[in-house]
Amino acid sequence: MSEPSDEPAEQAEHAELADESHHEAVLADPDDYHRSQRLRQIHKARDKVHQHFTSFDTYTGEATHNNQKGRLAYAITAYVIEILPILRQTDTSIALPPQLPWDTFSEYVTTTGHDYERDEYGSYQEAMMVFELANQRFAEIKPLVETDETDEWDI
């Protein structure tokens, strides 16, 4: 004869413990979570700019170059969009130098890097200058949005 099994009772006990522990998990500091998410999005957008720029084929026709410049402009726009609200909150300059066709980061974002006077996207050099300036501005504000070095969460 087989002995009666306690499996259903054990399963019920484990399920009850799992339910209790599920309800007790609380995020310690939601602001840290949001800051960390913002930082991840900024770094993700910046990585996309690097990916686009390094994937370009330099020996292509004019139509392909314009397409590549457009993709680069969109990637840089996505990066600037991520940091622009923080720049505005911290009163960090959003002005661009006079040699660029855009006066501010906001104008660059609004036009998505398109120069309406030339009716084409800005050159690679202009786009990378905007990207470099965005990186400089981000370096100025980064300590204000960084979390601690451990990046560990209390749950």
C-alpha cells in the first residue's frame, strides 16, 4: 500500500508563500527607478547614433548618402529629444554655434536635422557637430541624473 501523499498540501503552502512574497515586493525609491530608466534611454539613443554612423558605406551614390544622412539625423534627434527636457530643467544652454543651420537643439529636433535652405539633411560634419555638442551638454548635466554606482535595487 502506498502512503498518502502530502503533495497537495505542500503545493498549497508554496503557493500561499509565493502570494505573500509577491505582495511584499515594493520598489524602495521610484524616483531612482525613473532616473535610471531615463539614463538607460539616453545611453541607448546615443548608442544608436554610433551604430548608424559606423555602419555607413562611404562609397555610395548621392541618393544613398542623403538616405544615410537622414538616418543619422533621426538618430541624433532621438538622442537630443532624450536630453532636451533635462537641459531645459537645469537651464543648460541649448544654443548651437552660428556655423550650423540650426540655432538651438530645439530647432534641430523640430526639423529633424533637415536644412530647409539647402533642401537636404545637414552634412555628416554638421550632424556630428550637433551630436558632439549634445554629448558635451549631457556631460554637464549627467551628475544630476545619475544614480549610485551600484545600480542595485531594494525589492
